[in-house]
Amino acid sequence: MESTIRWILGFMVGAAWSAANLYFTVNILKISVLKKEQAKLSALLLLKFPVLYLTGFLILVSKLFPVSGLLTGLTAVVIMMGIRRLCMNRS
């Protein structure tokens, strides 16, 4: 029972990390392409690379959650975004 709860929590943590990574990536690309506020770009880069990736590394090293749950959560967000994109193109 405890391992199932840890897997579900790992899935949720992986999905949240993936969603945050996707959010930062999209915003960094928007600011870069549109050549908008450089200060905001710097702030997003400082949040994404050292903070977000260090957090992901610490999550993996801590072994609080099974790696399979984390990886499933990571890929679930990407698959959901792909499905959403396909549905938006049909409309």
C-alpha cells in the first residue's frame, strides 16, 4: 500500500516538474523570439536551469519516489500536451 502511494506521489511530482519545465521553456522561447524584456528572460533562465534542474536532481537522488513513477509523470505531461495540440488543430 505504501509503495503505491509513493508511486502516485512520484507520478504527481514528475508531472508537476515536467509542467514547470514546459512553462519555463515556452516563456523563454517567446521572450527570445519576440525580443522582449531581457530582465525577464534572465530571471526565467536563472529559475529554470539552476533551480528547476537542481530540484529535479535532488528529487532523484533522495529516492523518496520510485523512478518509474517520476518518469511516467514526466512523459504523461508531454503526451497530454501533444493530444491537446492535436485537438486544437482540428478545431
